[in-house]
Amino acid sequence: MLPLVLFFIFAALCVGGAINLLVQKHPINSALSLIVVMGSLALIYLLLGAEFVAAVQVIVYAGAVMVLFVFVIMLLNAGVEERTEHASRVAMVLGVPGLIIGLSLAVWVVSHLAGLDRIAIGGPTVMNGSDVFGNPQAIGHLLFRNFLLPFEVTSILILIAIMGAVVLARREE
Amino acid sequence: MGIGTYILVSLVKIVIALLVLLTAVAYTTLLERKVVGHIQNRWGPSRVGPFGIWQPLADGLKFIFKEDITPPFANKPLYMLAPIIALTTALTSIAVIPIGPWIKLGSINTPLQIADVNIGLLIILGVTSVGVYGVALAGWSSNSKYSMLGGLRASAQMVSYEIALGLSLIGVLIFAGSFSLRDIVDSQAGTWLGFIPKWNLFKGQFVAFFIYIMAAYAETNRIPFDLPEAETELVAGYHTEYSSMKFAMFFMAEYANMVTVACLASILFLGGWSGPVFGPPIVQSLLPVFWFAVRVFAFMFIYIWVRGTLPRFRYDQLMAFGWKFLLPLAIANIVVTSLVVALK
Amino acid sequence: MVPLSYYLVLSAILFACGVAGFLIKRNIITIFLSIELMLNGVNLSFVAFAAQLKSLDGHIFVFFVMVVAAAEAAVGLAIIISVFRTRETLNVDRVNLLKL
């Protein structure tokens, strides 16, 4: 019962943040709503027993990637208002909610047909088994044994990204 | 214990922790002014009560009665949100910091910690990462050149030193085997040869301790890393345009961050609350808290001592120090520690 | 206990909001934010299935998605900064000529 109530609260926060991202005109407000979405997603991950992933979401995604976005928005200080030219108002008002509702209805129907709404996850089994599932030790065991090659490759990827970002953002002297 | 008792006990702990933390923050300001005063061969505040004891109270009243000015064309919602973010994240870290072992009050057996989660250290790192937003948004929403520059510099500095901070803690984690702060303290219990305590500092983490202290000074924007809020450089940096209670919130957030860093350093490197325990049971359960408080006080004193003694870094020297010296040193520390542990 | 399909529907809503933002917004930074929203929706699916199948492979995948998203955000923002320096605008409708 409590996990269900908590899920609905956090899900309402997520959806509210996502809709706010679409509705706001200034990118800084959109960025802040995305931070709210990421925060509530981290709470939902905690409901699913993914505690390490929740911590990494807050530290890396909400605490570093979004700080980068906020820096760039502050530095460039442009894009106060944006107007969509040559766009039909009716198409946007009908199309965007239509897309959202359409996709979620499709997923709902498919998951109902696949019987996925009879499987309940989260709850006491996950929350009491946090010594073997989702904790950093278990993830470390998996990451450094089975997934060692992707781990090393992503470290090279980050190195390339750092070099690329430094070169691209440099001022031409 | 039942869910109702658990919630009640947690609420009591939260109230006590917040009261103690806010009082500590207020009296840290007094300690700082007295110590810096004595370093500079003068008395600190000494008029408002014996030894200036009521000075923080007087300062608080002054803040409440000051006029609250909002600069024109400032982004009002963000302008009000920034100090709230800064203070909230500064006060949240206290939730996972343990100050003593389990105690028994009547029929209730409870740890001296608000929430003993098994990713406690990651939560503190996450909360610190979110605290950067308070500074960045304050600088940008004030619509002033000093604030903007100060905010950008301060948040860039905080983000850069977070890396060295996080990496320096990995050596400690290798020894403790868990992210839970209580487990880290328990792994430092006991002594070698009867009198050398098994602290992480003595287990070989001197370099990590040094890196942690440097990175923590930079995270909390204290001298020698306080260029973003130095008066001779940028007026007051990101909190230039803030007055009265909002400025007080930034002020409190900075000192609360200092207290959190001091608590973390004593938990991770100095053995937490270990110390000689004697006397009747009620004294025995409160003596560890006293030893913890002694360590935290020692750290705060060192913080203030460094503030009164050292000059400040220039901004490019500061960033070069963080990226080109502390980061490779932290990685080298991880490599050496894991080699030592693996070859044991 | 929450049924699995609720998590999948939430993930679909987030993904659809991301797609909608990507298609209708004209500010390059907001488009980027919509891409991050899409990635977050997909991460939620991974974690939900990992909880159902009791397998940590989903968490590892989420870890890699976050790393790749961080690298992509860094490089993308650097590109945005250099585009802004030459074109002086963040509106994608105006960046429509190969040479100024």
C-alpha cells in the first residue's frame, strides 16, 4: 500500500516536471524542471531497490550533467524567449498531448496483453533484500568481472569526450 | 519497534540534530571571530556578554531586522530559491552522520544517527553535488556582474574539487568495505599494541587525508580557496545582492557545510567516536559523543586557524591545483592502496 | 506493491514528452534537455525490468547509459557554445545555412 502511494506521488512529480519542461519558454526553467524529474526518478529507483543507481543518478546526472547545462545557459545568456515559426497552433495543442497519450496507451495495452500488470515489483522483498540486490558490492562484482571490457571502453569514451569538449569550446585566437 | 515508535524516535532525533547543528553554526561564527582576533593580536567580540557569548544572538537579531532588498530585474523565483537550496542541502547531510554507538533508552534500542542507510557516504556526496545549484543560481539570478562572475567561479571551483573529494574517499572505502558510515567507524575500532588506535589515518591514508582536507576547504569556499567570495576581489561574489535573512541563509549554509566536513573527516579518518569509556552506563553511552565532539571541534579550530594564517590562491592557481595536482595524487593513492590491500 | 506495467507506462510518458520536446522546441538547449529526458525514461524501463527479473544487468546498463549521456552532454554543449560564437543565436531555425 505504501509503495503504491509513494509511487504515485513520485510519478506525479516526474510527469509534472516533464510537462513543465515542454511548457516553459526560458531554458533555465526547463533545466530546473528536468532536475526535478531526475530527482523523483532517483526516488523511484529507491522504491525499486536500485540504491546504487539512485545515488549515481543524483551525483552524476542531477549533480554534474545538469550543472553543465545550467552553466551553459547562464554563460550564453541568450534564448530568453523562443517562438516556433511556421507552426500551426492547433497541431501543437492537439499533437503533443496526443503523442504522449497515444504512446502510453500503446504501452499500457501491450503490457496488459503480456500479463505484465499482474506482476508486482518493489515492496518488502526488494527493500529487505538490500544486502544482495542493488547494493554497491553486488554491482561492483558484476561490473568488474562480466562487464570489464565495456567499463574500460567507456573510460576511453570519456577521455575522448573530454578532449573533444576542450578543443571545441576553445576560443579561436 | 513498531512503525509509530520509529517515526516518533526519528522525529525527536531530527529536532535534536537540527537544534544542535544550528547552535553549532551560530557559535562557530563566534569561535571564528575570537580565534582570528587572537591570531591578529586583538580580542574578538567581547562586549555582548562574558567573552562575547551572546554575540551570535545579537547578530541573528540584526539580520532579522535588516531591510530585505531585491535588486531590480532579478529573476525573482530563482532569487528566492537559491538560498533555500543552499541551506537545505547543507542541513540534509546531518541525517546520515552517526555521532555515537547504539544506545538503549528504556525499551528503545536506537542508533545515534537519524538514518543508517548502507549508501550513507554516497548520499553525502550527492547532497554536496546538488548544493552547487544554490551558488550557481544565486549568482545568475541576481542580475549583477559581480554576482554572475562570483557564482560561475564558485560553482566551477566546487565542481572541480568534488572529484578530488570523492576519489580521496575510495582509499577509506577499500579498508572499510562498505559505504555505510557506521560500518566505516566500526572498522576502525580497536588498537594495535594496546595504544595506537586503528584509525584510517594510521592505516596509511595520510595522503588521502591531506587531499580530503584540501578538497573540503575548496568545497566550502574557505581560505585559501575563497576567491569567489573575497571582498577585495568580487565585492562578495555570488551573495553580493542578498540582504538580511537570505544572506544569513547563505552564511549558515557555509558554516553548516564546514561542520559536516569536520564530522565526515573525523568519521572517515580519525575513528569516529572511539576513545576511553568509563563510568556508570549512562555516562558510558554518552562519552563517545563527547569524543566525537572533541574531534569535530579540533577540525573547526584547524579550519579557522588556516583561515587566519594563509593568503588566498588566485583563481587559475586554484583550478590548476585541483585538476593537475590533487586529482592525479588521489588516483595514485587509490592505486597504491588497492595494491597494498590486494597483495596482503 | 506496484505492478510492472505502471513503471512502463511512466517510462513511456517520459519518453513521449522527450520526443515531443525534441520535435517542437526551437531552442537548441531545450532540444538537448528533451534528449536527456528520453534517456531518463529509458533508464526507468531498465531498472524496472531489472527489479522484475531480479538481475543486476539492468543496473549495469543504466550505469553505462548515464556515462554515455554525460559524455554526449559535454561534447554537445561544447558544440552549442562554438555555434553560438559564430551565429550569435540559439534558435535552430536560424542555423540553416552552411556558410554565413
